[in-house]
Amino acid sequence: MTRLWFESAFLATGWAQDVAVTVENGIIAALDAGSPPAPGDERHAIALPGLPNLHSHAFQRAFAGATEVRGPTGDSFWTWREAMYRAVDRMDPEDVEAIAAQAYVEMLEAGFTRVGEFHYLHHGRDGRPYADIGELSARIASAAEATGIALTLLPVFYAHGSFGGQAPNHGQRRFINDVESFGRLMQSAARALAPLPDAMLGLAPHSLRAATSEEIAAILPLTEGPVHIHVAEQMKEVEDCLAWSGRRPVEYLLDNAPVDARWCLIHATHMTPDETVRMARSGAVAGLCPITEANLGDGIFPAPAFVAAGGAYGVGSDSNVLIDAAGELRQLEYSQRLAHRARNVLAMSEGRSTGATLFDSALRGGAQALGGSPGLAVGAPADIVSLAMGHPALEGRQGDGALDGWVFAVAQGGIDCVWRRGEKLVEGGRHRHREAVRQRFRAALARIVS
Ligand code: NGQ
Ligand code: ZN
């Protein structure tokens, strides 16, 4: 049993003062508000629940910041994707594990305690499955286990190069399965997750480009876990979908798949007002990845209309070009401010704090999308983040004001400690395995580049 004590804590029921947290076997066994610290309690100032990172492609951390040089033709999402495929070509299982561990350390240090790994890199460099078809899923699981982050693994079904079941291209050969081989992959992934506490298994048709609606229907029964899909991220995708089907991607998906609260639609950037309301009413979570969406030039999600229609959202670090939980929330709000030339857009109503609204929404939407627990409550894993109150932008801040300070006014060093299942993984902003993980990451990069 461990006891932690906080001057204040953002509990599932709201802010509470003088909170003692009793942890037994990783689970919050008791939450006592208004109780003075007992001798031996470890004391901290402000406790937040860890945020879920609902969308990651961990391997992409390897080339973060390395695709920012202008090429010969107009640079775009699609030229970035070519560069990404070239990087993928060079990775072996050991590299994938080392890169994922690096990304997960950075996520924990940023305040993310669960990751939804949208995992589509399955096969060897020649495109042939490994002896265990789930080899790379197991590597992701190992990286999560070594770093301590909670994992929702979303093995990705990817069969085609574009709409209408087109053949995949050479750069996609490591991603490809049919329904039968994907079934074996899911079984292997389930075995890999078995030793991980709090792990969840879902699945993810990559996009309407990569999976037909018949294939989506065929794979859905393979799990009861969450279902994620990329949709309507780029205008070219919208145009291609219209040319092929006469419908826009979100419209097509809502018409052809049983989209409900089990689903998470990643990006959903380009929607008409009608699609926006329909998606909100479906109960699916919008998986927004504001930093990556800005980096890739995707566009701006129609957040005010979606939220006004009752839509739920969470955030993900996606390409992992920058791993920053507060930064995702800030970018989400700032994109809206720039688009609407307004302030405090996602606070939605008078008197509400923008930082607290973003945080609470991402917490609940992320938990729904990843099958985790929404916040600090008895019976939930003790996944806790403490703010570094020595930071000048947090000076004297309390409650929602501390969240506004953390989201908008802290560039670095806003997080002090992070506990997963009551175990302190991050202290003074540093993960306890930071150096060892970095060494392995460095060696992997050297192999990939050479
Ligand atoms: C991915 N990533 O699967 O990694 C995608 C790009 C695609 C982002 N959209 C590839 N950020 O959508 O075809
Ligand atoms: Zn993605």
C-alpha cells in the first residue's frame, strides 16, 4: 500500500482539497478529501489524472523534425508520406521497439499515461510476415511494458492503396493483410498483451482508402474493444472518395459502417455541417491530433459545431513530431482562435476555463476511445500527474487556473511526477529509464541511417 497526499486534486468528481490517495496493487483504494497529511505520506501540490494519448504511430518518432526541408515539388501531406515510407523501409524489429520506447518515455514525461497505438507496421522489410505475424505488435507491447505506459493496441487492417480496393503500392508492403491473416495477427497481438496490466485490444481499419466496407464488416467481430479509423484528413481524400462513391468520407463511413460510441474517427477534419452533426450524434469520439494536423497541413476541425451538437473528442500525438499533452490542447484551441478570430472558443460557455474544458474533454473522450478509466476515482488505476508548482507560470495558480497556466503559459517543465498504477515513473520531469531508453534509441537511429 502507498499513500500520496495532494494539496488539491482534479478528481473524476471535480476539484478537491487536501486529498489523500491510498493505492493498493496499483488501484486507487481510497480518496480522502479534506484530510490532513499523515506522517509518511508523500506530499505534492496539484494532482491531475494522466491524459490518454488516443492516436500514436510510435515509429514515426524516428524522423521527427527530419521532413522539414522543402522538396522539388509542392510539399504536402503526400510528399511527407513518401518520406515516411522510405523511413519505414529501414526498420527492423529491434529498431521499432527502441523507437517506441523512446516515444513512450516522452509521452509519460509529457503527462500521457495511456497510449492508443494505431499500429500498422506489421511485416518484414521485404513485405513478408515474420514467423510470428504479430512480431511487431509484440515489440510495441514490450516497449509499453518497459516504460510503464498503459497500452491500447489497435492492430491496423490495411489491404489497399486507395478507394475501391485498389492494389497497394510498394511503399505499403509492410502494412498489408487480408481478413484471414489479420485474424491471426489479432490472436498474436492478444497474446502479446496478456502480461501487461490494464492493456486493451481494439482494432483499426486504416482508412476507407485501405479497407473496403465489406472488409470492415468482416473484421469488426474480432474484438469487442475500440475501433479506430483515419477519415477525411486531406482534401484529396475527400475528392477521391467523392469521385469513387459520390459521397464524402465521413458521410460514406456513417452510411456504411455501424459507427457508434465504440468508434473513434481520427482527424475527421473535412466535414460539411450535416456530417459534423451526424458524426456527433453517432457517439463516436473525434480523435484530434492538432500538432500533427498543423505539421502536415491538414486543415482545421469544425470543433465548435461538433461540440455544440454533443460530440466528444480527445487528442493524440499521431506522427509524434512533438510529444506534448498540454501542447496538443493549446494547438487545438489556437487553431480555432485563428480560424474564428476569437478567444476562448472551446470553453463553449460563459465563465468556463478553456484549459480545464480542454483537459476534461480530452480526458473523457480519450478514455472512451481507448477503453481506459476516466480520471481519478476509487477502483481506477492510480495514474496521476503532479504539476511542477515551482514554474513561474504556475505561481499561485489553483484549480482550473492551474490548468489554464499549464496549457497556455508553460513551454517546458510543467510536470513534476507521473505515477502509473501508483508507481512513480517520472520524477522532476524525468522518466527513471530515460537514459537507457535514449541509448537504445540512438543505436536504432544509427542503424536506420547507415
Ligand atoms: C499514417 N498518418 O497512417 O501514418 C497517416 C499517413 C495515410 C497521418 N495521417 C498515411 N498523420 O493516411 O495514408
Ligand atoms: Zn494517424
